[in-house]
Amino acid sequence: MISQHIFNTIISFLLLTRGSGGAKPCISIDVRGHCYQIVDTNTTWAAASRICKENDGHLIFIETAEEQQVIKGQMQKRNFTADALWIGSANVHAEDGPRWQNGESFTYVNWAKGEPNNPREEETCAEIRTYDFKWNDKSCTLHKGYICEKTDDFNTCTTVGNIRHCYQIVQDEITWLQASKSCSQIGGMLVTIESIAEQQFIKDQMQNKTFTVEGLWIGANKLHPENQRTWANGHRFTYANWAKGEPNNKPYVENCTEISTSDFTWNDQECSNQKGYICEFPRVSLKIRTNIIDNRKIFSITYRHLIFAYVLIWSIMFATYVLHKHIHEMQS
Ligand SMILES: [Ca+2]
Ligand SMILES: [Ca+2]
Ligand SMILES: [Ca+2]
Ligand SMILES: [Ca+2]
């Protein structure tokens, strides 16, 4: 229920219009903004994919029930000439399950009943039907409309080492535990501020906002048995930005931590108070993901080569044995 509330807040927070090629609805689903362009010009999957790429995007990856819901809402507002629109997978029947065009496996599916059925083994592309919004595998050369997606960070992400950290500031006032749960429901955790650089980045984010709340929960707490202050991700406390006189643990129950929306210093605070909060989403950068995919490809090629070599050697040995036997029989 909380996650639905957050979701609605986020949706109402951002409804942007951008791009020169006509209005594109942009919606913040996770920490990123997702802009969609629904096109009713019928073309093949490959052509649709190319057009999306030319516009710095890709055919849509529908990765969560929320994203499906957003798209369904957008599609319901329109009439289509085609019975379906292409979405971003031409690899529905990959050996280890369907994959999006970026190599990621499906984390959410909405197949129609009996699909993907792949009759005649030519339905490798994925489409979303315009009448019931269910998905189906279909032959890639057919002509359909399509949906492009573009992902924007809205400047809420920064890269530390190889990891990209994205942050979402939420102004709903809830307890520390509820906030912690809400962050995990949208795939993150309460923010861990573990360096001056991270504090500075979050401060920059907060300075761009107008706040209706005085404090935001962050992921530091003393809730675990040893009564030591740790981060929600289990990391030790190596950096802090306490306000003057804090943490004062008054009156001995201030086990959680907030960051001030006015001077960005920290204060220990009673966990059952109601505050806004900041979620953090560590993400592996796109570059690393590509490398992982490449390694997998290299591995599968090497593996196939090994099997081929193995079969070849055994065939040669068997042929030699038969030949020897034949010669031996001829001689005797
Ligand atoms: Ca998506
Ligand atoms: Ca099908
Ligand atoms: Ca962090
Ligand atoms: Ca305090």
C-alpha cells in the first residue's frame, strides 16, 4: 500500500514533455525518468528498433508491473491501426529464457494465455497487444506499431568507482522502518552516506528542492543487538556529518538518523517519528554490464569449440581403429 502511494506521488511529481519529434510522456518509475513514445506507424521489428535508437532510445523494456501499468494507461488513451506494438526483445526464445535487447533477462512478464507459443519457430520478437495489453511472440518481419523508451537520470545519479549510485528523495512522512521498507519495495534501501563526496552530492540534490518536511530519514541506525550505529547495508560507520551537540540520544531512544532539509547536518532521532526519506539504488554501470554480456558470449563460443574438438578427436581415433582393424584382417 505504501509502495502504491509512493508510486502515485512519483507519477504526479513528474510528467514532462520533451523531444523535438512531438510530445513524449516522461514518467519517473524508479529513480530514473522514463520517457515513452508510442508510434502507430506499422513497420518491422528491426526498423522500429533502429528508429528508436536514432532518437537516443530503444524499443521499450517493460521491466516491472508498474511500467506495464503506465504503458497500458498511455495505450488506453489511443486508437491503433495495428493489433499490437513491438517491444524491445527479438530474443524471446533464448536458451536461458527471454532477454531484452540490452541483454538483460526478463524480470517481469505479461504474456497472453498460451504465449509465447512460437509456432513454426519463427516468432522470436515480442509485441504488446493493443486490445488487451498482453504480450505475444510474433514473427519479426510483420509490420506493427512500436513503443520507444528513453531513460533519463534527472541528475539524481553519480558514479563512485564502478558503481552508479542513484538517489530518490521522498517527502511522504512515515516512520524509519516504514521508510526502509518503502525503499526496498522499489529496489533500493535507505541512503548510506559514507563519504564527504556522497554527502556533498546529496546536499546538491537537496538544495535543488523545496521541502515541506524538516528532516529525511537516512539509513543509519542502532537497531541491531550490539547497540552500535551501522548503516542499513551493514557497512561500518566511517563518516558522519552530525549537527552540533548530536548525536545526543535524548531520551535514550534515538536509534535512527535524519538529515536536516535546512542545513543538511544529521541528528539521531526516535525511529517512530514521521519523516521524509532518501532511498539509494546502487547500479552496476552500463559499461560493466556490456562486458559481462561479452564474456558470456566468449565463454559460450569457447565451450562449443571444446565440445567440437572433443567429438572430432574421438571420431579420428575411431576411424584410425577401424582402418587398423581392416588392414590387420587383410594381412591375415
Ligand atoms: Ca523500461
Ligand atoms: Ca505467439
Ligand atoms: Ca551510499
Ligand atoms: Ca538527537
